[in-house]
Amino acid sequence: MALQAGIVGLPNVGKSTLFNAVSNSAKAQASNYRFCTIDPNVGLVDVPDPRLNKLAELVVPDRIVPTQIEIVDIAGLVRGASKGEGLGNKFLGNIREVDAIIHVIRCFEDENILRDEGAINPVGDKEIIDTELQLKDLESVEKKIQRSEKLAKTDPKIKVELVTLIRCKQHLEKGKSIRELELSKEEMPAIADLFLLTLKPVLYVANVDEASMHTGNKFSDALKESVKNEKAEVIIMNNSIEAQISEMENHDDKQLFMDEYKMKEPALDRLIHATYKLLNLFTYFTAGVQEVRAWTIQQGWKAPQAAGVIHTDFEKGFIKAEVIGYDDFINYGTEAACREAGKLRIEGKEYIVKDGDVMHFRFNV
């Protein structure tokens, strides 16, 4: 899976600190400097999944392999980015390549951390980035409208697309993002080639002070209120504490640290799960003595596509899949016991894989 989620936000809101916390393969330079992250840092992030560990307890494999998603740390955006201000063009180019957006917003006060925009204002900060992305999308839509108006005179298909493009233009001019327009499947082809920035799904991270990490504060409350109509999730966390937890290799030390802060789990786990869901991803498992492994697929994929994640030959030569539901595997304890109880199913090419399926593929070489 090549799907990516990009961490965005204004300078010095905690983007790189969050990236450092979630990434186990790359580290960004986190410093109090406006453009410390110039080129996007890409990190592979393990997706925490207790189901994987429970399967491993039963199978006792040689190794356990979690699935991963890619997180991209993108340079901080400033007002005027749509016109090339700051690192605007680089920022917009990088964000265009990701599949979903993790928007980090500062919800804490600290006079030692630079802030060009004045008093802490999470709603205003959100609107700055929204506006810049909307302006860039408006530019893209207007250019296509200009091209389409001529062609629509002789091409009925283009004429239909033009109606959708004009709807998008009017929506953006109102200061609204395309994802809120809820275009139909029939309308989507009209903008498919534009890769619109405001069409990408978003979740928000309210980076709060230590005292507010469990309850939130007036800043995060204001942010939640401002996005309630977007159907977007807001994760409240203290990025600095999460980074400290992620650096601890000793499990006991990590647990003591979390107990001290009255944490049941790292907020990062919630963020990673929310990102996984935002990307419309599912997990299926393979379980054998050599390894118990989680594999990432998109919701709605059929068995041959899921097999292709392991190896392209599996998809090309797919014959059938042996499938055991996760709950059945846990209840009966072994593949053999599931087979004996009639809980192992043989599925063909049209089977739509469910989240948590334990699978084994048969294929021709």
C-alpha cells in the first residue's frame, strides 16, 4: 500500500514533534525555527493492533509483523502560500501527493515558541490553511472551466462536467472545502484530474498543554466547535509527551511514565487508528509458525486484490482463499480446530475481505 497521510499546519505548532513521535523509521529536526522542515520527511508507522498479539499468543510464531502506514511531515504553511509566499509552492506540491491530511493546530500558550499570527487562535489558524488550499483549488477549477467552456459547445459530456465545475467554483468562493460539497460518483470524474487539495479527508490534532491533555481546554473546545459540521475527528494530545513516550524502548519504563500521567494508552495509538480509518483501510492477517502478520488493504477489496498485497503472483494465479473470522480463530484457538468446527470457509474471486479475516491463499505459480 502506498497511501500516505501528510502532517500539515502553520509553523511551530508541533508538526515535526508529532512526526518524531509517530515515526519509527525517520526523524525530523524539531526546533524553534520557521522552516526547519523543508523537504518532506517520510516515516513508516506501525499500526498498533491488539488482535495481532492475541493471534501470536495462540500460534507462537517465529516473528510478529505489524502493518504500517506512511506519514509525511510537510513544511509549515504561511498566509499567502497559494500565491507562493514562504514555502507555499513546495508545501502545496507536497500536500497534493498525500491521500489524507493530519492538520496539527496549536492549542497551548508558550511565550518561548515563536508565533507570527499573534494571540493563540486555533479557529483562525485552521482558517488560514483552509483558505490557502481553497484558493489554490479555485485556481485549478477556474482554469479547467476556461478550457471546458469552449469544448462544451460540441461535447455533451463536457457540458455535464462543466455544471459540476461551476458548482465547485461557487462552493470554493464561499470559503468552503470541496469535501463538504459531497459530490456524487457521477460528478467526481469532472474534477478527478485536478487532484483538489480540499477534497482530501482531514483529521485534526489539537496540540494542548500538559495540564489539558486529558480534558482539553478552551482552545481545543473552540476548534471542536468550528469543525463539528465537517464530520472530522479531533484528537487531543500533548505532542511533546507523546514524543517522550515514543523514545522509550523499555516497556516497564514506558508504562511507569504513562501511569505518572494517568494514561491508559498513548494518544498516538488513537491518532494512528484514526488515520488508518481516514484512509479507508482494513487489516487482514496471515497466521503460521513462521510469522503472524497484519496486511493492509482498502475497504471493499476482493480476495485476489488482498492476495496481491503479499505478492503479485498471488493475485495473478489466485484460485481460492481459506478464511477464518478473527473471533472464531480466537475462540477455537487453532486453524485445525476451526476447520473441524466448520469455521474455515473457502471463498472465491468475488469474496470481499472483511476487517480481521485470517486468510490463507491458494494460487497457481
